[in-house]
Amino acid sequence: MDSPYNCILLAGLSLYFEDGHDDLDDFGFDDYGSECDGIRITAFLDAGQDNLTPLGRLEKYAFSENVFNRQIVARGLLDVLREFSDNENDFISVMETVARMSEDGEPTVRAELMEQVPNIAMFLHESRPNFPAAFSRYLVPIVVRYLTDPNNQVRKTSQAALLVLLEQGLISKADMETKVCPVLLDLTEPSSDDDYKIEAVSMMCKVVTMLSKDTVEHLLLPRFCDLCSDARLFQVRKVCAANFGEFCSIVGQEATEKLLMPKFFDLCSDSLWGIRKACAECFMMVSNSTSPEVRRAKLSPLFISLISDQSRWVRQAAFQSLGRFISTFANPCSTGLHFRGDGALLEVPRCTLDSDCSLNSLNCSEISVCHAGRTIAHTPPNQDGRATPSPEHVSTADAEEVHSFDDNYTSVPREMRGGFTRTFSNSNASPTTTNNARNTKDTEQTDENFNSFNYWRSPLPDISGELEMLNSEESEEIQKVLDCLQPHIDDPDVQAQVQVLSAALKAAQLDSPDDDGPEDDGLTEPEPEEQLGFSNTFRPLHPVSFLNHQTLQSLARLQNVIPQQLLDQYLSMTDPARAQTVDTEIAKHCAFSLPGVALTLGRQNWHCLKDTYETLATDVQWKVRRTLAFSIHELAVILGDQLTAADLVPIFNGFLKDLDEVRIGVLKHLYDFLKLLHADKRREYLYQLQEFMVTDNSRNWRFRYELAEQLILIIELYSHYDVYDYLRQIALTLCSDKVSEVRWISYKLVVEILQKLYACGADDLGLNFINELTVRFCHCPKWVGRQAFAFICQAIVEEDCMPMEQFGQHLLPSLLSLSSDPVANVRVLVAKALRQSVMEKAYFKEPGCAFSDELEETVMALQSDKDRDVRFFASLDPNKSLMDTAPLI
């Protein structure tokens, strides 16, 4: 209210008065200077020349012909209510005046009044016992009416006011259901004005998060479903798409799957890319509101259609949401981890997994076909010309027809029978070298089995050698994965994965050509496949044999936690081609969501992500490496100590030698990472902690500050010998830093080290450290060093780092000697340490204490010090709130 703008307005107030009596004196501003200091908006209520009562004067200016007068009254309504809040009748009169003012024909007056409504509501809530009735009677109708005001500024102001009132919980449920929601529903009718409708839809989506489930489900959900299908206004559909997740999270799983999912499918295939992009952005929230079955069978194919959308912006949004969507498949029952409310990742007791949530139930048939037949059928173009596949046309590992197999017959998906079975020849039969008996048999069946295509085609080459090599490579690939898992065989999850891959290896070996088997003399009975109509030259191969070389390379990606297509798309985010066709920062998004994906897959499926993680860790963009560095400690919790030591420690070591922008990521969580390592591996980093003292930019003092903070935590991870040999010197160096903030935190580090030494019974090392502190700080030629000694002594006493008897012998004499220091800032901290900490210890209060007399004499001398601050702290009662002396250091 005291802004220069208001001062100018008030200074020229007389120019706006048309009535001769409406001068500045009458308005009540005659006692204030030109700078407007202390001006009250309610000054017009003061007695003037018109002999009107305050209420009469309020009435006069509230309905003055001068617009500026009415604006001033509207702006000062809160103060007006404070003036009349003591008298109930006057209060009612003011509220009725407010109600009449709300009908002012000038939009600026109505906007000024609406801006004050949230403040008035809060005042009434705090000071009026009958707040709900008064608010509901006088103010809520104004807010609701202004939602349909013809002036855009007034409508925007009322919308903002309504949100504030909802956030503060000032509008009752009854008012929302009977007054606000009906207006929103009227404004979103098909016949409503376009501008009003768009605004009302946006408002509806904002208020839904502040309403109860029942209110949303019964009043707003049906209309929201209709608006999602608004064919005339794309802006309405876009608002619905952007806020779809909020509605799902409010109404819950049943309503989401029954009513909202069909609308979401329609929005995901909308002709406008902006709407599809909005759907991709809210996909995680929608997924969280569905059952695992719907998430896997319906949402996953739908997301694949978005991630392969024709629009680059849609693909970009989809890839950015991919990791978050994958994280919705996480099951704490199987991962043994969960996120606490504050975001910390914690281990939970492993619960008994039933058949529905088991993540280790892969069998040979699932392995053999989980990569095969994952194709997207062609669909007609949509209205905008794009060929986005519909969900029913997308085939995933979960929708594939999977058949078990035995030694006599191998069953494969139907789509494979017509394609793959005519791709490879039987390795034991050559189409160009058949014996007479087989030729005779074929001749006899020519009329019955003749096929013009088979008759006229060129002879197929013999690829038995290639198949043998393929099977050999396949077995080698599986064996590599098994070898990688062997060091972690103690983990139950790893054991389950080894069983699965062992079964796959056995199946691959059984399918390899048998060199020692009997030769085909052409006199054997036809294979069962021949009886089913297959040519005698061809037989369906074992499902594992359908895996080509690329699939063999992808064998390590096998898992059954999430649909395989989602994982494949996620792993492709490190492909350089994606940066060109989707998003230049796609690798950063991949790195950001990797811990969530790893948590979802579980440590038993880490082999699926290992190569991707190593690729990201060596990315040329430092932002990608920085993202990984900030989350490597969380990934270590997910993987456990064995996988961390094998796969993360080398990457962690690389980050330690990276740019400062990357190193700060591992430094901020250094303690969190080191505590997960075995003691022998953890001890190796003692030699590298000193390297954090060296930075690319010496002015980067926050780096050293963070190091000191982490060292305070790290102390508990090492023995007192290691702390003394390695951390002590770093701490002393940080205590001499040029930046006071670094020194301040480093003094606390020194105290923690001393406490560690005495807690472990290493009194001799503690005494050596004390002597070093005394020489370095108490006898420091710079006053900041001597001041630091006083602060350290006080912290030692307050933290009980050592027996007070030893403190009196080894530290107190040096501290007392600083009471006569020539620098007042040093004496201030000495006075504070002695008066507030040392003299409050029971040891120094005992009658027979050898140091009590000297302590009292020193404090008395400080109480008569020439410096005012020294006298203050030497005389301050320790029980009173203490003044912060940090700025003095």
C-alpha cells in the first residue's frame, strides 16, 4: 500500500473529487507527509467536515460517482472490517455494503474487491466465531457470480481467489457442491460460450485436486468424460488431457478403468499432436490408478504407440515419461525396497511372493519366444495422416500365444508357422541331394501334395553350417550371462535367474545338430511335422533357434517384470540416432530415470541395464554423467553390496576423476555410497579423499564445504586409527580455508574427530590432536585462528567430547589465555564459551575444582571489558536465548 504508485495516486487525490467537500482534509490525509509514510487506506473513515458517522462515510465513498473513490474503498475492505469487527451490527452493515459493492458497474472496482476476498475470508476465519455462516452468505455468492463476469480480468481474479480459498480450506463442502460446481457445470455445457467453456474446464481440473472423491465422482466426472470427447474445441480436449492424471488419482482404480480409460485411449489417438503429447506427459499418473493387469495388457501397448508417434514432440514427451511409466510396475513385495515419504529408499522385509507377484517364474517357453513375433501390424492412417497402431494391433510378449514344447513336437505362435518354418532348411537334409527312395516317395505323392510355388522355385542353399554356428553362438551368449551371475550366486534372486538361464542353455544345446546321430537314409518315417502339412525338406526349428544374432546379443535383456517392448525402448534411449530423431537430451532423461527402472526390475535383472548404465557413464555430455553421479548411491541400495562392488565401484571411481560438475554428485552422497561397501573396499577410498581438495576452480568453495559435511558423516565408517591418519589432516586444512563458511563447518568436523578418538579409548591420539590444535590455532598469528580455538573449545564442552578433567588440564589454560587477546572478536567467543558452556558443567561447579577460582576471575574480568559485546556475553544468563555469533567467525 505504500508503493510509489499509491503515493502518486493519493497525492493527486484532490484532482478526482467532484464534490467541493471531498477535499484531502475531508478524506483524512491531512496529517501525513508527501512521502505517504504511514498512510491508512481507511483514513476516509476519520471524522471530517461532513459530520457523518464512520458507516455513513463508508457508504458515501463506496458508492461515490468517482471511480477512484470506489477503488480505494474496495482496496481497503480488510482494514474496514477490522475497524468494525467488534460490533456485530456494524459488522453486518459492512458485509451488506460489500455485497452491494460487488455489483459495481466498473470492472476495476469489481477486480479490486475480488482481490481482497481471500484476505477477508482468512481474517473472518481467525476472528469471527460465526465465520462459516457469514462467509457463505456474503462472500461465496460474489466469488461464484464473478466466475461468469463479462470482464476477463474479473473472471481471472475470481478464479484465482477460488483456488486460494480451496487451498486454505475456507469453502465448505456444501458450498462447493451447491454453489460452485453447478456454475462450472453450466459453463461447460455444449451450448456455453467458447471462452467461458475453456476457462471453466481449466478451473474444473484445478479444483478437482482439492475436492473429495465423492464430490468429484458424482458431480464432475460425468461432465469431464463428455469434455474429453468435445469434437468442436480442441482446447477443451487439450486441457482434459493435461489434467487426466489428476482425475484418475482422485476417483480411484474402479472409476478410472470403467469410465476414464476409454476416453484416455481416444485422447492418445487424437488428431492433434499437442493432445497426444499431453497424454504422454500424464501417463505415469494414469498408470498408478490402474490394476497391474490393465497396466500391462492395455496401457503398455498404448504407450508404445505414443513412443512411435509420427510427431517428434509426442515421441519426445513419451521418452521422457518412459522411465516414470516403467516405475509404476514396481512391486515392493519383490524388490524388497520402498520409498519413504521423504524420498529416502529403504529396505523392507521380504514378504512371501504368491504366484501373481512372482518375478522369477520365467520358463523355457517364455524365454524362447519373448523376443519373437513382437511386431506392429499396419493400420490405416488417422485423420492427420499418421499411421499410429491401435492397441489391439500391437503385439507384446504378454499378448503372444505361447505354447509349451516337448521332444516330439514344438509349438510356436501362429504367425510364425507361416513364415519362420519356411525360412530355414532341415540341417540333416539337402534339397539338392536326395536319395532314390525319397524321390520315389515324393513322386508317388506328387498329385496329392503338389505345390506350384515349391515346384518352380530355385533350390534353397544348404545352411546347416550356419545353423550350427548360430546355436554355438547362442550357447556361448547364455554362458556369458551365467558367468557374470556366478559371483553373486548367494543372492536368492540371482539363484532364480541362474535357474532360468540354465534351462535356456540346456534347450539351446539340445537343439544343436547332432554330429554323432544316425544319417538320414531316406527310409525313415515322416516327421510329425510332415504329417501336419510341412514340406519334408523343412521342419519347424526349436523356438530357441528362431533367435537371430541380434536377439542373441539381447539375451541378457530377458526379464518378465515389465513388457519387454518397454524395456527395449528404454534401452534404445542411449542410441545416438535417438538424439537426432527425438531429443538431444534423451540420454539425460534415460540417466535420470534409471534408478527407478532398476528398482522396478530388481537386482536379479540388473544384467538388463548394466550395459546401458556403462554407456551413460561414459557419455560425452557431462550433464548425463552428472545425473548418474547424483543417483549412484540410490542405485547401490537397489543392487546390494555384491553388484555394487562389481559394477558400480569402477564407475564411481571414474566419476571421482571427472569434472567438478560431475564430482559434486558423488561428493554430496559420498557417505551414503561408502557405507554400502565392505570395509576393505571402503578403506581404499581413504587415499582418495584428499583429491577432493583439488578443484577445477579454486573459487568453488561450496565444493570444500560439502566435503567437510560429508567427512563429519564418514567418520563413523572408519576406525579411529584411519580417522587420525587420513581425515585429521584434511580437517585441519579445511579449518584454514579462505572462506568463513568452510571454516565454520570444518571446526565442527574437528570436534567430531576428537570425539571419535576419545570414544574409542585412544586418549593418546586425542592428546596429540589437542596439542596440534593448540599450536595451530591458539598460537596462530591471525586472529581468526585464535577465534577458531575458542569456538572449538566451546563445541568440545557442549558435545562432551572428552572428560572435563582432561579438558581442564589440556585445553582450558590455553582458552583462558585468550581472554586478554587484543582482538575483541576473539574475546567475545572466549566470553561466550566460558560463561555459557564451561561454567555450566557440573565438574567446574564442584567446590573442590582446581579451575573454579581462575574461571570466575577470568569471567569477572571479561564482564568489565572495554568492548560492549564482550561484556554482554560475559554477563549473559546461560538460560536465556543465545545470540548467534556465527557472523563473527
